[in-house]
Amino acid sequence: MVNVGVLGATGAVGQRFIQLLSEHDEFELTTVTASPESAGDTYREAAKWRVDTPIPEDVATLEVRETDPDAIPDDVDLLFSSLPSSVAERVEHGFCEAGYVVSSNSSNERTADDVPLVIPEVNADHLDLIEVQRDERGWDGALVKNPNCSTITMVPTLAALDAFGLDTVHVATLQAVSGAGYSGVTSMEILDNVLPHIGGEESKMESESRKLLGEFTGAEVDWHDVDVSASCNRVPTLDGHLENVWAELDDDPTVEAVVDAFEDAASQDLPSAPDPLIHVFEEPDRPQPRLDRMLGGGMAVAAGGVQQTESGIQYNTLAHNTIRGAAGASVLNGELLARDGWL
Amino acid sequence: MVNVGVLGATGAVGQRFIQLLSEHDEFELTTVTASPESAGDTYREAAKWRVDTPIPEDVATLEVRETDPDAIPDDVDLLFSSLPSSVAERVEHGFCEAGYVVSSNSSNERTADDVPLVIPEVNADHLDLIEVQRDERGWDGALVKNPNCSTITMVPTLAALDAFGLDTVHVATLQAVSGAGYSGVTSMEILDNVLPHIGGEESKMESESRKLLGEFTGAEVDWHDVDVSASCNRVPTLDGHLENVWAELDDDPTVEAVVDAFEDAASQDLPSAPDPLIHVFEEPDRPQPRLDRMLGGGMAVAAGGVQQTESGIQYNTLAHNTIRGAAGASVLNGELLARDGWL
Amino acid sequence: MVNVGVLGATGAVGQRFIQLLSEHDEFELTTVTASPESAGDTYREAAKWRVDTPIPEDVATLEVRETDPDAIPDDVDLLFSSLPSSVAERVEHGFCEAGYVVSSNSSNERTADDVPLVIPEVNADHLDLIEVQRDERGWDGALVKNPNCSTITMVPTLAALDAFGLDTVHVATLQAVSGAGYSGVTSMEILDNVLPHIGGEESKMESESRKLLGEFTGAEVDWHDVDVSASCNRVPTLDGHLENVWAELDDDPTVEAVVDAFEDAASQDLPSAPDPLIHVFEEPDRPQPRLDRMLGGGMAVAAGGVQQTESGIQYNTLAHNTIRGAAGASVLNGELLARDGWL
Amino acid sequence: MVNVGVLGATGAVGQRFIQLLSEHDEFELTTVTASPESAGDTYREAAKWRVDTPIPEDVATLEVRETDPDAIPDDVDLLFSSLPSSVAERVEHGFCEAGYVVSSNSSNERTADDVPLVIPEVNADHLDLIEVQRDERGWDGALVKNPNCSTITMVPTLAALDAFGLDTVHVATLQAVSGAGYSGVTSMEILDNVLPHIGGEESKMESESRKLLGEFTGAEVDWHDVDVSASCNRVPTLDGHLENVWAELDDDPTVEAVVDAFEDAASQDLPSAPDPLIHVFEEPDRPQPRLDRMLGGGMAVAAGGVQQTESGIQYNTLAHNTIRGAAGASVLNGELLARDGWL
């Protein structure tokens, strides 16, 4: 068992980390941190638990520590981070300098040249960028990022389509409110309504997708030249981002060929990795957020409505935004870091 | 005042017709029809009134008639139809043969060669197709259609963009539940959920748009060759269809030029026509369904989030689906029919 | 293992039966029935599966049978029924005459003199009314009912309070849409709305509670004389009925005494019975439907907000309406029937 | 025309004040205040306008002033306040000392001995308590309060029932999210959920009702001795509080007598006062929040489902919580202050 900790463990994504790690087969959650005013409290006292499964008893009694390398036990080998992006860079650097390996869901530095941005089933080899990072930054630790929730929902399918010559992508997102954090969207904003704009989200989808689909040369990542144009909407769902995707392809694959490519997308042999990675529905009205977000324990990607267009294909894709799209993504990267010997 | 009637007046769209016509300056609502079992009841008895303004008193006491030309008073000069498409064709033909002019929201025959499909601000001249229709069908009356609610939401903006050489359109819709009628979407389908498929909707948007933007030669409509690819979703909103649009254009207009084109889109001098036709928001998070669907009394189109992409522009558009997108659209066509001397 | 079947297995409650029975330790689900037009199809074909866990594979391939005693295999010893009340009486009688034991969730005959209405943790001894039933009706089989979902949510707490002299109850319900079946509440009825009336619900709560809390004399049930006054509302939640209860009591117990009585309510030693039966929250803002409906696998009752009033106590109670309040209630009654030797 | 101002004009209730006052027949809105950082901005700049009608143009261009008596023009004769209760007492006292009459929706001091708590149709005569207030506090101005939104929804019906000897009230509320202010309830708290607790709300309903229904002796208000026991819930509706009420009465009136008492409740001859005050529905499933909250321009109270119980009657009542229950309540009190010569 690897001893692990969660930085910023009381927030919405932090609580998902707790839920996922409390029954993990390879990770032992020994350490949780929060802001200084919570330090010394038990986790039960510090966190207003809002997940729909009870708070795990062994975590509830953990003492909350300060988010500081000096406050972390020496035997912790891996840290998960869901810090607000406003403070994440400073804090994460401190931990990496102190020798910790950090698997982070925070949005800072995702597109930095020497920071691996990884979805294990898509670009596990990008992890070797850690060598470059350690050289450049003089760290004993390492910083690895997973992409934004709306990017993760789409990229596994794009990776599968790249065999047909991925050229241009239009994507409209219908994103759940949990993606904005517990207080990110007020009830008066979203009841009987849609918000047709999510600040910064469109450009994240455009750049992160290109980096994820890029090729690691041994020294850097050559970004894919796919042109992604995103339109992002917040809708009144709790969990599960649904996306309408149009992909223009160099080749002209049949629907069957595309479905095969999706279904054949390689899984990874990691504890949290779903198999299959992509679940394809034949029914045109699936996937639906409430019915399908928990496929593969919330770690699978669902696709459906595949059809040909004039210049490519059109389909829908869905993933659980706080599991596959956030806490689960970091945990999966942590499992990859462990398997590949980076801890 | 023109005496008018509503065929199928008790349903969801029928109730919107009542609401719009009860205070109309040029139309006097004298006649309402429903299924035979309601004939003889007052409208108040026959309709389970569900609009959020009280039932108009003068309509409440109207006697409901059978949906049959023989049951209609002779002095009625214009009929509005919101019949279910399964029966609409047969019934509407009967009224047209009997000499009535019918402004219909039903989906049948919208793309028929000799049936005008009209948005007054976009293609009022298509109304002259009535001449062809009367020749071919031997009718004294006439049948005029308005497009589907999701089509209407988008086409006024596309018409404005056609000056820049409209080539290809991708559109994702986030449609309100009222578009499916009062019982069309159950609560268990849509609470905390999105339905990523609306049967037949995508092809309606693709074909109706091409006919509406086409050119009337005097004998027929030459459809526009724009390639429209739609992805239609039902979301948990009550009224107001929001659409994310990408338009590829031959020219390369600036955002300012596009906004100008939207704001300069010609209005019509008709009682229900909004001025301006298109309301453009600068704020990127507008239009929103709940806040903006009632612009122009529910007859305006709202646009926002205009930005350039690699090959054209991207924006959002919104309209009230049961006013501008259904009952109000038919009323507006009725006003055009009256003004242009077809009654 | 007892071989069991589900009558009317394709509806909303039917699907919950399938979900609960597919992994049951003592029951083997071998038989599913539906309307004649589905007979011969596989269950996968006949049911439009809408539960948020995948359809169990072994059930998906079962052949759907007609809802007729002649169509049921001889080795089936227990049938669960979630038939519409319009047909349930006739059909259930047919099965009971043919010798089957039926554990039914349908609302017919719940208050009949010779039909046991049972919540195992509350009045398991009422099951002996089967003797009377068999005498009077000449059946080899038996018919046992569970109460209405809104009744079940409240009665376990009332039973615990009866030690303090239960006199009068006022209860306001906030009921989830699933209680009305898959199509029972339309989206246009409930989005941004509350329905302050559920036909027949108030009187069910008033009479069923009195029968459940009554005393079985060996020949009949003497109904409890508690006066229950209910006000029933439908709110925009998917699952989980929340109820505000005021109980006037002969004694004047402290809050602590009431909490103790709730927490000490006896559980039953049955596979689906939760332990504890009643989960008491200290936080005044719990239980909440979405967070707490799955306590005890959806079979527990949650209570909170206990406080004294002038004449008794006031509190909130919550249960999952389609598990503890419907399919799970029937399954639990089936387990009791099996344990007590009625099969 | 009386020149009026709104203190704290940019919040949710503040925006309702703007909407109601911008077209008022007797009040001219000349002054809006907000926090110091907004002072000097136009109202359009300072307020993030979220009402579903466009921002009134003449208010949009008003300069926002500091919430300070020195910043208010001399010709303003009446101020409306929707300040947060944390600062309201200090600020309101400052204005009253400076000679202003303040009609306040803030919750502080509602039950103070010398502060009139008024619903004009219920207890207009309590306004004379201003004499006592001026004596005791040495103010030239005056401070008048309207009750909490959940109290206002119920008290007009209780006042009508008092003729039958009002003894005990049980009330369960189903309150809309707007009652908590724009950011008071997050989307993650309320989607597919109910919150069974609203801090302080139950005791407000209990004490404010007794003061409102009390008798003004000329020197003080003798509180009514009705025993009110409230259970307050937040539900996923935007506007409109629905309440289930049980009233135990000394007399035993028929349903017809109660309906008559409701329908005969005296209206007031004030610009914003609805006539009738109470709209009674015969249909048991009305009033409903979305359909009926705008009755009387949002100022009427709706009642329905009246039925007899063992010891009194039971019914439902509904009012628009931010119009009749907040901004409209203060405006109505302002109209009463003007008519009765207190300005």
C-alpha cells in the first residue's frame, strides 16, 4: 500500500477524493489538509459532508493538517491536489520542491511545457516529461496534471478518431453544476435556465485537447494541430457532462468503423481504469447524464448517436465530471505514477 | 377587425394562441374548436388552463365547436391551427377546400413544393406561392406554414449572415420541455437530466432552413444550398430554446460586422413583429432562457457570445419556443396574410 | 432459494423489483410477466430500462410471460405485484385462488378486513390474518399488502411514539415524482412548481396508519384511534419522500426520550431489513432527500429536526419511496412470509 | 408625486423594488443607494440586473449614492430598505434620526415594542405606534416594518379566520429559493432536493403572526395568543411560497363559511393593493407557485384545498415571496404611510 494524502480535502472535489480513496486497494489515505483555521479539527468537523454516501468512518476521525510540506508525515508518497487555482501553483511548487509527487486536478500550468498533462488511456507516455521537469525545475518531486472535466469527456473519443485523420472539431457542452464547485452556481442562476458561457472553459478545451493528443518526442510534446472550437453551457444537472461533437476527418469512415474504434479504445490495467473505456450506446437517446454517468463506477466515457455528416461524423459523449473529470482522473494518474515507478 | 378561429384550441400551443389573440388589435377571436367530445362545452370547461396568466374571460365563455368546416361561422376569415401532425393534413385540407385561409403551426407539409413556409421578417415574398398552391390544389382557401420552433430560433440570424456567404452551419440546441407539448416530456425523464435526442428535429432544422432561406422564382422556391448539421437536446427549462451556432462563411466578417448585421435585420410593420427583430447582447453570458425569452413580448430573437473562429463565426441565439416558435409565429403569418390581401 | 416472480415487471416499480431481486440472497427471480403484447419477448425487449444501474444480464434474457396463473412455472412460490390498481384486484385474486402467495404493492384492498397490511418492523404479527383470509375466501394462496409510500415513511416513527400515547398527527408531505410512476407527473407540471394535491393520498395516510398501528386480536385488526390529518404535496425531486410531522402525545417526552425511542425501534432479522430501522440526525437540516434516501440501501427511515411543541413533538422523516416505500416493502414482506413459513 | 429612494438597491429584493417603483403612479424613484464601492456608478453599472423584465431605462442612468443620510437629496420623503439585517439596524436608525420615514423589509426589530409591523389589509391601525416610537426614540422620522415573506403568505388568511376563534395553527412551508437572496441557496443544495430547515424562519412565523394579529391599545400592541407551530422547507421553485395550514378554531365553521370569510377579506384602497386580497380556488390542486404567484400583480394571496378536519380547517395558501412577501410589502406600507399623512 502507498500512503497518500489529499491537499484541500474539504471542498467538493476533495470530498470525491475521500470517497474514491477510502476503499482503494493500493492507496492508504493517511493525510488530509485544509486551510489553517481547520487544522487540528477532525475531518468530520472540518468538512460539511455533502456526498450521497456516508462519510467513511476511518477518514472522519483523521486530524486535518495544514497545507504545508512540514505538516505532512514522512511516509506519504503521493499527494492529490484539488486546490483553488488561485493558490495552487505556489502551494504545489512548495510540495514538489520538498520532494513530493503531486497528482493535481487544479487548472494552473496544465499547458506548461514541462508539466505532463495525462489521461492514462490516451497518453500515458507523456509521463516521461517528468524527467524534463525535474531537470528544469530542480525538483525531487514531480507535478502531474489531469485535464479539465469538459476536456476529459471528449478526448478519449477524439483519440480513437485520430486514426481517421482528425482535422476539425466543433463541440457544444451541456455541463453539470458540480463542475463549478459546491457554491459555483446559485439556484437562482440555473433553475429553469441555461448559462451559455463558462469563463475560460472554451479555451481550455481547445488547448488541452491539442496537448493531450500531441506526440511526446522525448524532450517535449508536439501539440496536435486539430482545430477545436467549443461552446460551453451550464445546465440544471447535478453530475455528468454531456457533449455534442462534430469531427471532420481526413478519411470517411462508416458509422460502424467509428463505433468499432470507440469500442476498441485501449483500456489501462490500473485499479480505477474502466474496461471498456468507451461504452457505446445504440439507442439514439443515450447516453443521458442521470442514467449513464455512473458507468464503470463513474470512470467510463459513454458515447452514442453516432452518425455521418457531410464532412465527418457527429456523436454525443458523456462522463462523470467530478469522478472521471476530476478526482477520479487524479487518482488514475496516481495509479499510473505508482505502476510506472515514479513514487 | 378580422374574425379568426383556432383549430385545436385546448392544447398547450392552443392555449398560447388564446393568450396572444385575446388582446389582439386586428383579430377578433370568435371561434375555438376541439375534439368532438368537447363540442358544446364552454372553453373554460374544455380546456385545463395552464398558462400563467388567467384565462381571458371573453374566451372562457365561448362555446367549443367541432373541428369541421361546417361548424365554423361564415364570417370567420382566418384560422390558426395547432393540430397534432397525425390529423393535421386531412383536417387542414378540408378547411382549405371549404375556402378558409389556414395559418398552421403543424409540422406536416412544411417542405411541400406548393406550401409557403414563412417567417415574415425573412421571406415574406414566399407567400406568393399561394397562387401556385391554389392552381395545383384547386382551393379557394390557402395553407401557410411556419417552421419548427428550433428552426425559427436560428434562421433570422442565418438570414442576416447570408450577406457574408453562408456556407455551412453546425448547431446544438438546448430546447425547453414545452416544445414537446404539455405531456411530451415526463418529469422522470428530465429532472437532473438531458435528453440528447429529439425525434425528427435535426432533419427539420436542416431542410426547413434551406427552404426558408431559398429564393422564390415566381413558380417555386429554390432552396438555399447551406449545409446545416444539427444536434438537438432537451434540457430542464420550461420555455425558450437556446442554440449554439457555428457558421462558416465565404467572407471573413469581423465580430462588429456580424453584430451590425444582426442589429440591422429588417423588422416588419406588423402588430406582433418585434423591433428590433434581433436583440444582441454584449455580455457573454446572455441570452439566457429564463431572463431573455420574453424580449419583444416573446417575439424577438436574442443573440450573444458572437466571436470569430478559424472559418467563420460562432454565437448563441434564443427565442421563446411557444410564442415566436409556435403560436406567435402563426399569428404573425396571419397578420402578413391580412396585410397582403390574402384573406 | 425460493423461486419468485414479478407481476407487471416492466413498469417503474417493476424495474425496482428487478433491481432488488437480481442480487437477492434467498430469492431466485425466475419469472417476469407483463401485458399480453409483450409476452414472448425477452425482458430486455419488453422493458424500457430506466434505472440508473445497468439491467441485470440474467434478467434481461428472461422471457416475459403473460400475467396469468397458467403461464407461471410450478416451482414459483412467491409472486410480487406492482400492477395498476385498476386491474390488480381481479388479477391478484386469480393468482391467490390458484394457490400463489402474492406480496403486493398495489393499493386495492389495503384496508380490507381480511388482508394483512404489513410493515415487518411494525406489525409482523398481522400476518396471521392470512388464516382468516383463507377461511373467508377459500384460497390456498394468500394476499399480503404493504402500505402506500407516504404512509410507510411516517409509520415507523409513529409506532415508536406510541409508547408516549399517540393521540393526534398532522403531517405535510413533500413527495418525489417517482411516486406517481414513470409518466405520472409531466415536466411542465413540476418544473419550478409544487402540486399541492395528490388524489386519494391524504385518506390513504389516515386510514392505513390506523390499521398498521392497530392490534391484531386473532380474528381481526382493531384499528388505532389516532387522528391523522395529512396534506400532500408533489415537489421536484426524483426519489425520497420528506414529511413534516407534528404528533400530539398523552405524555410529555423530552427530545432525548423521543430520539432514544426512534433509535431503539426494533429492526427485523430479514435480509432486506435495515439496522437501525430509524436513523436520527442531529443536524437540523437533515434528512434531505438526495443525500439521505439511500441510507440502509434505501430501506432505512431517516428522522431529524426533533423538537418539542406546546402539545407534543415535531420532526421530519424521510424514506426512499420506490424502495422502502414500494418494491423494497413488498420484498421485505416476502422475506417475512418466507421466514414465518407461509410459502 | 412623492420622491422616494431605495437603500441597498442592487440586491435581489432591491431589484424588485426598482421594478415595482419604476412605473408607480404616486411614487417617483429618484434615489438609489448601495455600498461605497458602487457610489458614483450608474445603477446599470452597479447592479447585475437579473429580473426577467428589462432594466427600466430611467433608473438605469441614476447615479448610485452612498447609503448615508448626507448623500440623499432633501426632497426625498420616503425610503425603502432591503439592507442585510446585519447592518440594517444601525443604518436605519441613522436615517430615522435624520428625519426620514423608512419602510423596511429587513428582519431586525420586527417584534420591537415600538416598531409598527404592518400588513395594510390586516392591521393598518398599528401604524399609529409611530407616535410611541417618536416619543421613545426622539426621531423626526419613523421606522415601519413588513413581516417575513413566509408570515405574510399566511397571516391574511389567519386574520379572516379569527372571526371563528383562532386557537392553534400548524403550518408547513414550501418556500422558493429567491427568499434566501440571489446567492442564498446553491444549485447543488437544491436540485433534486429539499432543505427541511431555514434558520430562524419558524420562530419568525410564530412571533410575527401573533404581533400582526394583535390589538393596538393606543400605547402598545397586545399580541394575539394564537399558538403557531411552523415547519419550514426550501424547495426547488424560483418564486412563490406555498404553505399547508391547519387552523384549530373555537367555532366549527363550514367550508363555505371559511371560503366566504377568505373572499370577503377587506382590501385596501391603495395603488398596489390587490382586490380581492385573497383569491380562493375551488380546484383542489391550486394554487400552484408557478401558475398563481402573479395573481394581483404578485400582491394577492391565493388559497385553496379548504377542508374540515376534526378540530378546525385545513387549507393551502400561496403568495409571491419577493413581491407580496418583500419589496411589494414595503411599497404597500409606503403607500399607507403616504395616505395616512405620515410623510
